[in-house]
Amino acid sequence: MAYSGEPILAEDLLFRPKHSLIDQSLHSRLGATTTNGDGFGIGWYGIGTRPAVFKSIEPAWNDRNLREVAGQVRTPLLFAHVRASTGTEVQRSNCHPFRHGRWLWMHNGALRGFHETKRDLMTAVDPALFADIEGSSDSELLFYLALTFGLHDDPIAAVARAVGFVEDVGRAHDLTAAVQMTVATTDGATMWFFRYSSERQTRSLFYSTDIATVRALHPEVEDLYELGEEARFVVSEPLRDLPGAWNEVPESSAGIVYPRHDEIVAFQPVTP
């Protein structure tokens, strides 16, 4: 789940919705696994440009520290993730979101054949960035490939080049569907999100309708009046069942969210 908008208490985003991310950690409806108990993480922006992160290998539904922290953090931009490992170790450094400088990154999915392609992918990371890789996951490595290919300058182009490179390496290892991903990333001001897979059968991803429209559709929902006019959500699964409130991100698309403007564009990998 990613939130952008007026400052809001993290607890209201993580725990209050009927199908909150905490509920999804136990009862995912659309994910590859029903239970996502291999750790969690949140990242948020407060003072300065560098985001804070809080991560743990404990299941999100059973971590008292998460409840304590969420009740004190008020932020205009929150990333939150619950993890089901696709093969790499259950350790804090493999929990999302990943951070580098002012950037946060979350990935749902997998790089198929990662064990076979890992060396080729890792040696493509910019040497100036390589030492900052903390974990062993394919998700973090995809982040560092995007950084290598220019995430700071043009996020959509950088992710397109990173994905194209992963697919190219995959083909060299006889993999025909190397990438499965929904991704969210931010520099603290703008948020970008992506839905793409090599076989064009990508995991679910949704973005929220503008709050004024949702209020008009559901005036009886009091919680909507606690959200500011700029509130935007990007989620793997809707946080509650509200017709008209959620829009599925089209296959092979990228989205951009920044104050007073949202945009969906086609996404196509760039082969090196």
C-alpha cells in the first residue's frame, strides 16, 4: 500500500480500513499467497528529505511495536508492505520498502530464475551503488538496477531499462517469462507505480478515485471525510469494498501521482 496526500496518522491507514494491509497479511484475496507473514515494513517522510523505515521479520498482525509506531507517525507519504518470500531468506534486510537516499521502493512479484541469473544481474549494478545493497532479494536488486539506469533522472525510463535488461539476461538463460512485478517508488514528492509481467498476466494493482468523487458516491461513509482532497492510494487489493472507489491499473502500465495531478501511461521495457 502506498499513500500520498495530506498528513495522516499511519495507524488510520494500516489498521482502520476493513480490508487493511494488516488484514491482508492474514487474508489476502487476490495475492499469490493468502498469508503474508514473512515480515513487513513501512517507510515514511517526516523531517528532511531522507525517509524513515521500520521493518521486522515478525508477521505484521502480531507485532506490537508496529501498532505503537503507527499510532505516533503522521506523514503525507507512506509506503507499507507485507512479505511472502519467493525464495530468499526471511531477514530484515529483505523486507520492503527498500531505501536509498531520498528514494523508497516496493515490489510485489518475482524475478524468475533468480538463482541462475543473479550473478549477471548483480554485476550490472553501478559500482558506486553496489556496496549499499543490504539483502539478498530479487526485489532489492531490481531497485538497484533501476538506480543504475537513472531512476533519479527519469523513473519510468529507468524502470523500463531495468526490466528490459532483466528480460534480456533471462533469455540468455532460456527463461521466457523473467519478470513479474507490481512496483511503487517515490522520491518523497512524486510517486510512480508500475504493473508489468513478461507474460502479460500481472498480479493485481489498483489506484484510488479522487476523494471528491468517492464522497459523492458514498456520502454515508464517514471515514472519507477524514481524508484530504489530495489523498491517493495505490494498493495490491482494495482496502474496503466501495464501488467506484478503485480502478485497476491496466496491464503494462505506469502511473504518476503528484499534487493535483495523476496520470497513467503505457509501459514498455527497453531492451539493452
